[in-house]
Amino acid sequence: MKSPTRTPTLEDVAKVAGVSRATVSRVVNGQASVDESLKRKVLAAVEKTGYRPNNAARQLAGRRTGTIALVLSGSDGSAEEVLSDPFFGRITGGVVKHLRTKGNHPTLFLADSEAARLEAVDHVRRGSSDGALLVSTHADDILPGLFVEAGLPAVLFARPALHAPISYVDLAHEVGAALAADRLISRGRRKVVTIAGPTDVPAAQDRLTGFRQAMARHGQPHIPVAYGNFTQDSGEAAMLHLLTQVPDLDGVFAANDLMAAGALRALRDAGRTVPDQVAVIGFDNSTPARAAVPPLTTIAQPLEEMAAEMSRLLLAQIDTPGQGPQCTIFDPHLVERASA
């Protein structure tokens, strides 16, 4: 994907005007203690560079909007598909619940294109929201870097794949996958396979790595894998593929509950009983896990608590500008149900 034009910064204006960054800051913030000739140079440089003053930063000293931009970025699906996904729905619910207790409200952005991502950044820069909570689904998403470059308050859900210096919350995914491996081994499963998530999603790769390493510790160094895209249909297709590759498989770990539900459907159609013949474990502890037949044993990810922590980190960042990036890592746990 082609990178968008870089957002002009105070440093760019200062370079064009031939003045210090501090002088530019005083001019764009309307301070009177600036020589008139310098002021004219700065304003001309602002026009030339296309710089837009960060109204949100000025509001940190006093007036705020009381709104937070919740940006869902990188999804290829429609708005209806994204918002109906249990993963996004639980995060949104957790954000709304926490912000409401602090007198703040979210403004939702579905940043599914380059233009939409730039619009989200510009929205916060204009001061229309006090900061942004970013939920990004692809490793090459440029949005976190855009917020960092613009100097805007932002917190990311999940570790930034491109190593941007931004605050984030995440889960110990490898630990969760190891819990799934331990459960399958404790149930006597010896022909185990896995359905992994997209290769460009760090969480999916952490789960695959964690599962493989844990199975190797249990004496099973080779685990057949098929990939899905976190949807039920992709989980069903992956399961059908694995059944052809490993006809006598007796255990499945899927990287999320929707794919695990798809695996259950494929196993049922193939005449395989769960958990007697095949044990199945999902990940997330979402609504599909409870609704599955049989109900899914799964690895719980406390999405609502993680969303609340995102909101807390962002509000703290808004209250204390200039602090360095912060992160919080949550621990998963196994939820035992009937599938494994």
C-alpha cells in the first residue's frame, strides 16, 4: 500500500520559517510575546507547509471536548461485519462502559482505507476529540505511526507490529496457547493439529508459536497447521483441509472461537464426534464459544477489562502530556466446557 503524504509538524514549519520550534508553538497558540515580523514568517510557513495547529494539545490546558475517537483500522470487512464480530463488539462495550464513568464518550471511526485513516488523525488534530483508542488488525497498518508522528494522544490495542513508540494493552498470547496444548495433552490427545490466524496479525503468530513450543515440550515437535482469517467459514475450510492431511487427528486448537466453531461444523459433517473422537479448543471466550454445540473449551481473553485499561491509559496521557509510552499485559486463563 502506498504511504500517505506525511503530516506537517511544528518542526517542518520552524525549518521553513527559519525560527525555533518554540517560536512556532507560541504563534500557533496565539501568544502575544512574538515579534510581528517573526509572526508573519511563521504564518507564511504554516500556509506553505499545510500545517494544521493541534487544537487538542491546546485544550489539554483547559477546555476539552469530552469525546474520544475509537478507531477500528485495517479491517477488510464492511461496517456491519466489523461491528457484528464479537471481538470488536466486546472491545467497544468495554470502552463505552469505562469512558461513561469518567464523563467521556466515544466517536466511532471505521478506518478501512487510507483516506479514512488520515481523516481519523485529522479529527483528533482539529480538537474534535481529545485522543484516540486504536484497534488495528494488520501488521502493516500505518495508523499508529501517524498518530505518533502527529504527537497526538493515542493508545493501541495489541503490541504495535511496526514498533511505534505508542502506549498499548495486550495479552500474553503464547501463554494462552500453551494452556490449550496442556489441556489437549491432559486429555490424552496424540494426533493434534492447529488452525492458525492470518500470518500478518502478530497475536495470531504469537498463538501459533506458543502452541507449537508447548507441544514440543510435550514431545510433539511437528504440528500440522492450516490458516484461516478468524471467520467461521475459514475455520471450517481449514478443518476440512486438515482432515485430508491427518485423517486420524484427535485434537484441534483454533486461534479464535469463530474458527473453532467452523471446525466443529466440519467435524460434524465428517461424522466425527466431539470430544470423544476429537477434542477442540478455541481462543477468546466469546459468545460463539458458549453457543457452540458442544460448548467450546476456550482460552479466555478479558477484552472488556483490556478495553477499560486502554481508556484509562489514554485519559492519563491526556491529563499528563509528555509522558512516555506505557503498556499493560493481561494474563489468559482456560475455560473448561464440553469440547475438550
